[in-house]
Amino acid sequence: MTHWAEGQTRTDLRDDLGNREAKGVRAFVAVRMNEQVEESVAKTIDQLRHPHDGVRWVPRANLHITLKFLGSAVDSHRLQQLTGGLRQLATRTPPFEVAAIGVGAFPDLEHPRAIWVGLHSIESGALAALAARLETVAAEYGFEREKRRWSGHLTIGRVGDRATTDKTREALDAVRDREFGVSKIESLTLYRSHLGPDGASYEALATFLFQSR
């Protein structure tokens, strides 16, 4: 993940994205856990993974906590404008800690469609509060507000059309209470998503560091 000086943002997003992006950019804003937590999560994914399990497991490089999906075809000019709001948001946000605890699934572990690691702010509600403030900032720049209630989680796998095996469900149940550690969240990042035949890859366009009070 690319880091920049405190409060700094790139000013060349339009040039980076190129004039060929006539259809716009698939983009989102996210935060990431630290290396120790990601390593612990990655090891659990390796433990859960087995042939023909019907799950598309998330590569470690793609582990992130989505705060807001901006759209699948966002004009690069709008992303450039949004960076100003993201910078201001970051300067008003002190770092905070998040614990990664437990494995769950939507809608449930018996019939999983998306498999996730649970997140719990050490400072009660800090992560959800950040997501809510980001929602307001994005709306000021013309991005549509999310109608669903934001739910903080770290997606680790997505289930395809076929049902998961008994072995997978048993493995998920065995780690449902696992603790992965605590991470200090110190920045947020604007990402571009590239969709390919082997899945998505994410490019950090700009990172904004939080400022301690």
C-alpha cells in the first residue's frame, strides 16, 4: 500500500488515470489492518482453503475494509475533486485501534455467500463513525449516499454458485471465535479497482494520514 506524507495527496490523478478512461474508473475508499493482523488472517485463509471448496478466497494483497464504494465508472475529475474532501477528513480524524475477532458469513455460516472477519473498535464506534463522516463528505462531492446501513467487516472469501462443502462449513465453525489481533488505523486510501479474468486487483491512488490530537 502506498503511503504519502501527512495529509498529502497526489495532484496528478487525471494524468495517472489517462485520457483513455472514457468509461470512468471503478473506485472505493478503504482502510487496511497492519501486517501482523493481515498475516494472521492470511494464515487462517490458508487453513480454510481446500480443493473444490467453492470459495473464491481473497489474496492477502487484497485484504481491506471498504468504507465506501464510489462507483464502477467514476469520472476522474470527480475523483480529483474528492481528494480535497478526503484530505480534510483525514486531518480531522485521530488514529484509532480496531480488533479483528471472529469469522462469520452473510447470511450465516450454514449458507455462506460472503465470508468475513469481524471488526471491533477499541474506541467504541470509531470505525463506524469514520464511515459515516466519509459518507457525508462523499455526498458533498455528488456521490450517492449508501441506502444500506454500513457494516464493518473484512471480507476474506466469496462463495460461487454451488453450495459450500461440509468440510468448509466445519472449518469455518472451528475458527468462528478466533482472535487475529489489534491494528492501529492511521490512514485511509482512495483505491482504483481493476477487474480481470483472475479477479480484482487494487491500485492505491492516494493515501491520507490521520492526525493525532
